Amino acid sequence: MATLDDVAAPKAKRKLTGYWLILPGALWLAVFFVIPFYSLISTSLFDPKGSVLTGYDMTWHFSNYVDAIDQYKGQIWRSLWYAGVATALCLVIGYVLAYAIAFKAGRWKNLMLVLVIAPFFTSFLLRTLSWKLILADDGFVVDALQTVHLLGDDGRLLATPFAVIAGLTYNFLPFMVLPLYASLEKIDIRLIEASSDLYASPLRGFLKVTLPLSMPGVVAGTLLTFIPAAGDYVNAQLLGSPNTRMVGNTIQSLFTTQGDYAAAGALSVTLMIIIVGAVLMYVRTAGTEDLV
């Protein structure tokens, strides 16, 4: 007859197996997230009077955060604004594209999905540089807009907020399309047909059936787009001007050019806190029960 210990032994073994399976991921997070994050927090609290040459002392200078926000609040606000506009544009464009792929593409569905992810086959830097050529002052886009008098003779697109937002929208559009497509693909087409049978107009059927059922994709896509866009600096560096600098450009300059590690660390942590807070409020408002 099996004893109580004989029954408990397999359960304990299975429990230990679960911990062993988690261990590699936990070690990965510890080495590549927890330790660098601790280092960043420490850097943000260095004595601002230090330098790369003389070294920095840990003096718990929390005033670094106040100084960073006060000095670079323009770049912080600009980054959030650019990222928000780019995310909204990606949502509008991406939803139309994902809807077409999910419901209208037919046998061309796989090809269209490949075309969506095709930009990932080339460097992020090269894709951004291509926009610099497209929006150049002597490019065909500026010439066409000047021909139809949408731009003045001395008007330009490059080195403007338009160019930066256009670059962000293009580069992060696939991050919006793919979650939206995955969400729309799971919708039972019979539900949409049922709304039509119940005399709902196409617009009302979309608002009452399709959009609510695709909200997990909307939430996931907006997060995947907004978070990296807010911290991006390549688009502002290549397509913008000093007047369109984002917080990522400032952090990069403080770390690599000015050697002001304390200010760079404080600004990095400040941006992280702002984004995490905004994401938590957004997810709480949008709801997360359907995201699992």
C-alpha cells in the first residue's frame, strides 16, 4: 500500500522541476536587467561635480532628478508628444492594413504579412536614412508639394517635426500591424455578419463588434509602438534639427559626448518612470482582462 510520503514525493519533484526550468530565465533577467538597472540608479545619484577624468562619488544626490527635469523638460515633453502622434498615426494606418489583411486579402494574406515585416530585413539606420533622401529639399516629394502649392518655394520637410514623426511612424508601424492582425484574425466572421443581419450599419457593426473584440491588439500595438518611440533618438538625429531633439538625443549626448553621467542617469530614470506610469494608467483604463 502506498504511503503518504510516496504520494508527496512526485509532487515535490515536479515542483522542483518547475523552479529549475525558471532558473535560466531568472539568471538572464538578473544579469541583463536587474544589475544594469541597479547600475543606472546608482549613476543617477552620483555627485554632479564629478567627471569622467576625476571620477564620480556616490553621494545620493536626489537633486539630480530635479535638475534634469528642470533643464530638459522641453525634450521630455517633445519626446512624449512625437511618440504619441506617431502612435496615433500607426494605429489608424495599421488598423486599416491589419483589417484588410485579416478579412480582405484572401490568398494574398501571407504575401501581405511578409511585406509588413520586410523592412525588418534591413537595418533600422538604413531605413531612416532612406527617409532623409525622400524628404530632401531637392527630392521628388518636396517638388511635388511645391508644384501643387502645398509648400512654399522655400518650404522644406527635412529637419522639421513632420520628418521626425514620419520616420517614427514608418519605422514602428509593423509593431502596430502585427498585434492588430493577430487580434482581428481571431474574430469569428459570423459575429460581424450577425450584426449586419440585425440591421446594424457597417459603421455601427464595426464600433459594437469588431473594435471591442480587437481591443487586445490595440492595447498591445500602442504599447509596442509608444514605448520605443518615446526613447528613440535615431529619427530625431537624422531627420530632425536641434529644435526637434528628443530626450534620447540628450541622454546619448550626455553619456558619450559631455561625459555627464549623473545627469544622463537621472534623465534616463526619469524617462523610465514617466513611461511606466503612463503605461500603467493606460492599461488600467483600457482593461487587461482580455490580454491574457
